[in-house]
Amino acid sequence: MSHGNAPFGDGQEIIYVNGEYKGDDPIGRLVHDMWCKNADDMYYPELAEKVRYYKSTEKGRAEMSEWEKKFHNEGIVEERLRAIKSIMESLNVTAQRAMEILKIPAEEQQKYATLIL
């Protein structure tokens, strides 16, 4: 995979697919499975098995809950970093002052200060 002309170098490939596609071929069946809420309605058993695990078992639901919290928290951190940088540029203030304006708790400010640099 590349971004512009430079490869990401992560060994992964990203394939973009129109989620409205309804063909009767492997891609169409995969798109169908991605829209399914019930694993029993899926074409691909490997995907259905994982969906059953994460939706139907206590351990799977607990893992999903942890991932959800992690991604939510990462989103908060990213948004706060954008806000801090924006205030720094717009008001020509230090990171410390921007965090004070945003009322970021003092115990969290060092984490953001480190991430901004």
C-alpha cells in the first residue's frame, strides 16, 4: 500500500469496496456479510465464527468492550491534541496555556505536553 508514491511499509494492503455493491460473487458476498447483524446469515464461516465469538460469548463481549474503550480514549487524546495545537497557533500561546484554556486536568497535562513535542 502506498500513500501518494511512498509505501507505508506496514506489510498491509487496503482494498476499498463500495459497501452498496450487491453482486453474486466473492466481493458481493463479503459486502453482504459486513452488513449482517446475525452470524447465521453470513456466507463466510470464518467471519461468522468471529462475529459469534464477539457477540455471543462473555469473553468476546468483554474484549470488544475493552477495544471500544481504548479506541474511544485514543480519539479523545487525538482531539485534545488538535485543540491544543489549534489554540497555540491561533492565540500564539504555549502548550501549557492552551491546556489551561481547555481546562485539561493538571494530572493529564504532562502526557499531552510530551505528545505535542
